[in-house]
Amino acid sequence: MDIKTKIIELRQQIDAANQAYHTLDQPLISDAAYDALMNELIELETMYPEYDDPSSPTKKIGGQILDKFEKVTHTTPMMSLSNVFNREELYKFVERVEEVVTSDFVVELKIDGLAVALRYEEGILIQAATRGNGIIGEDITNNVKTIKSIPLKLAKPISIEVRGEIFMPHKSFHRLNQVRENNNESLFANPRNAAAGTMRQLDSQIVAQRGLDVYIYAIVDPLQYVTNHYDALNFLKSLGFKVNPYATLANNKEAIYAAIETFDNLRKTLPYDTDGAVIKVNPYDKYDVIGYTAKSPKWATAYKFQAEIAETTITSITFQVGRTGVITPVAELEPVVVSGTTVSRATLHNEDYIKLKDIRINDQVRIHKAGEIIPEVIDVVMSQRINQQPFEMIQSCPICQTPLRRLEGEADHYCMNESCDAKMIGQMIHFASRVAMDIDGLGEKVIEILYERGFIKTITDIYKLSQYQESLETLPGFGPKKVEKLLLAIEQSKSQPFHKVLFGLGIKHIGAKVSKIITQHFQSIENMYQASLEDIQNIHEIGPEIANSLFSMLKKPDFVEMIRYLKSAGLNFENVQKDIKSHAFNGKTFVLTGKLENYSRDQASDIIESLGGKVTSSVSKLTDYVLAGSDAGSKLKKAEALGIQILDEATFKDMTHA
Ligand SMILES: [Zn+2]
């Protein structure tokens, strides 16, 4: 087979797998098999750029960075829909339509995201645009291409424009906010904001990582293909688009309302946000008869679901201290059920938020779940107010009593005490967490106990714990086995690479990715000490906020002292660069399989990468080594069949030190 045919075949296989997984929710092949196909395609496309194709599935990885978004004039305006809010208004809408022409309707879920217009020419995606003001939107083609459920190539080579809704599923939303929290970044309030914020990214690689999804719901000029809306949805499916599965036909107002009630129950169980139902006339030839207003079509409307609202009382306002010292006011509530779960606390964000809504202790408040997820106070029921005392922000840290400071231009108050208990504990929890030093057995609870008992006050104390083995064994709930495991995990954490150590130290604005960039650039902590503020700012992708934060931290005597200790304890403060060029792992491709005793998968991968190798997920002829732990399965068999060199853990360890 020639290279070009091979490339085309790979693209077809990957497209089919993508569609099965992301559009139809029926995976065809394992993740590993998918990665293998993708890796092979990337390799071939890199070697043979002459066969590049803008609709290749490798484009879904993203990579182009724009300066700004170009404006796009929509071929047909993107109109918005009129709204109805209750049964009476819905019935009026239906009756008006029925008077004119028809009782044939389609009811669909209204997805809570942002509208997109997609243009295909001869089956190839050529442009994606936001709604904008309905007439002019922005060109977001690069970003949209990274969304896995959007086909870059249709099943038929037709020219067509379609419209749909881009949204962020709950799972992606939680993952994104988790990462942002780890990076000391502000959190997105709800999935819609997160989706909109993601689409505003100029770097499509960021978009690719955020796990957005889409439902396509309309064709512009559909009459060339179908005569009614319900058929249009099926036609879209046949082209390879992801179409929401819940569209329902209804031929009278009672049936429409019944469908809406079903949706209203259903939506609480869906893994994405919806904010209503869309009711459209089914036959297209009636659209012009029914007509349009200036802003919206008269043959469709949106029924807005009532956000579930509950009333309860604020029993007190408490304050949480984060590991950066940020103070978050929290409303403690009389427990109440909202959207299916019991809510007893709601964040009040900061002083400004409380003052804006004039929230006071003992107030009766209305709460809902923002994006069906995070409990939030909507407003105060003023008629029920008994407390005449307006809210006063606390002036000192609830944990260490140090006076708080509100920084210029920020809404948040901070405890500035470097050794505030809340900060110290929070920092150690972050340091030991899976995303940082990955110290098994040193979770939140254990850290709190060890802190209260005086065993650990700062990160450095973690590496002194082995001196107290016997005392630790006597702690309630510990015991010799648990202590031994914990101390072993602490010992192993010393082999974590420099970037994980730097990230683990929890410096403001220095997240996992930034930490990698900085350690790559400087290679060692000594080089970082010598860098000027300008040197740091000049690093690609490092902004002034990050640079200032890092620079001032490097000048702090306490910080320098901490690093001196951690270094002497054996932690990595430089990129380990043994003579990589001659190392046996350099340029080699690894596959990991089975359960490793002394390394996590991530640790083993980091070691291989630090020695110039790379890790892929499936065994092929291109694999050089398979690192096999216990209970290795099919990958090991395949490797044996292909005659690939297999390393056990001991051999691997010896080789890393060679
Ligand atoms: Zn404090």
C-alpha cells in the first residue's frame, strides 16, 4: 500500500471511531487502539507534509494561535427565539399557529450553551461562526475544529450550512474548575460561561483540552433535502452530525405540554445543562405563511424552564481560608432541597457580592443551583427581614487573627500571615496531592492530624517524618503498616521531577503547565535565582502576573531556606539531564503495561521522558520497549509476539541509572 492510501485509510478509521465515540456514544475501539491509530497518522503526516488535509482528524488536536477573531457576516441571519414561560403563554402560541395553518410540531430540548453556524463546502467544514449580533459573528473555525463531535468531513460531499449549540458537559466543567483551582485561578460560575470563555480562546490547543460538545439542530435552506423539521434532524444524523436524541413529534397543545413536562424531569438527570424546550412547526412550507417578526420567527418559540428555587434561612456566615490565604464567606443555611439535593451551604464569593445583594445573617433568602450545580443565593426576601445590622466583613483571619488585607483591584480579602495554620495545612495538602508530589497516604485527614499533633508544620517537615516512625505508629488509626507505607511514599516522592516540585510549592499563578514551562526554560533553581524579573517575563507564555509572583517568591529568605532544606533532603531542583544522547532510552518508544510496584504510571513516564524517550499507549512495530509490571495482559502478549524487548521493573530501574 502506498503512503497516501495508508494515510487516507487511517483518517477514515479515526473519523469512524470519533463518530462512534463522540457522536453516537457507541465506542468501536479501545482508547489505546485509538491512540495508536492517531499516533501513526501524526507520524505519517509529519513525515509526508505533502499529503496534508485541513479535514484530517489530527486537526482536532489544535495548535494554531490567533491574534484576534475575524468578523463573519452570516449568509442568513441567526435569529433568536421568542420565549414563553408557562402553560398559558405556550397555549396562546400554539393556538395562533393553529389558526393559520397546522398542528404539526416538533418539541426539542434547549441546550444551554452558545449558538454556532457551520458551513461545509462539498462536505468539508470551511467555516464556523458565533451568533454575534445575529447579522455579524466571529470566525471561530480553528476552535470549533477541535470539538470531537463536530465532523470535519460529512458523509456526503454536499455544500450545506447548519446550526447548533456548543456546550460544556458537566464532567468537563468539573475537571476544568478542578484544574483552575489547582492553579490558583478563578473558577467558572457555570458550564455556559465556561463554554463561552473557552470559545474566546485564541489558542485552539486550549480549546481542544476542554472537552466541549455540540448538538446540531437546524439546516439553513433545508428544502433541497427534506420537507419537514423532524426529517431534517434525521438527515443531519445521516450526515454524521450529533443530534440530540430527545426530539419529539406532537400534534396538539396538550401533547406539546406533556413533552415539556417530560423534559423538565429528564433534564435533572442529563450530563449537560438545558434551559428549556424549543417548539417548532414541523412542515417547512408553512414557515413563510406563518411569518416572522423583526427579531424572531413566529413558527417557533422557546419554553423556558423554571430554575428550581428554594427559600431558606441563613443561620450564619462563616469564612474559609484557602491555601493562598484568600478568605471566602460562606452562607450556612437551614438545610433545604434544591434540584434534588440537600443544600446547607452556599458560597457568598466576597464582600462586594454580599453588599451588592445586602445579605445578612438570619435573612430569608432564595437560592438556586447555578448551572444546576453550585448553590447560590439569588436574593433576600426583604419582607421577612428581622436583622437590622448590615453585613460587616471580618477584619482579621478567623484562624490566626492576623489583620486581613484587600489588595488593590481585587475583590478578595487575604490573610497575609505566611504561617497561618489554614495556609500551612492547605499548602501541604496541595504539595502531597496526586497532581503535585503524589504522596500516597498523605491526604487531607492525615495532614490535619499530623499538624494538630505537631509532627508537621511546613512542607519541609514532611521529609523529617521518618525520624518519628515509632511515635507515629502510636497515633490512633495509624499502626506500623500504615506508617511504613506512608514513609515509603514520602521517600519515593523525592524522585518527582523538578516541575512537579515547583508546582507543589503552590506559588500563586504557578500552575502545572506554567511550572513545566519555567523549569524547562531555567533547568535549575540556581538559574532561577539569578534571573531578573525581565528574564522571567521574556519567557514565551509567561505573563507579568506570573513573573512578578515567581520573582518576589525567589527573593523571600523563608522560601530560599525551605528550598535549601528540600534540596538537601534529595528533592529535584534541576532537570535531571544525565547525558541523554547516549542513554539507552533516548529516542525510544515505550509502552507501559501491568501494575508497577515502585512507580506510578506518571512517574515512570516522567522518567522515560526525562531520558529522551516517549511513552505511547499501544504496542506496535514502532515500540522499542515494553515496561511490564504484574498482571500484564494483552499488550505483553502482543509485544512478545512482535519480538519487542520487555523490561521488568528491576531492569528498568537499573537502566535508568546507567
Ligand atoms: Zn490566617
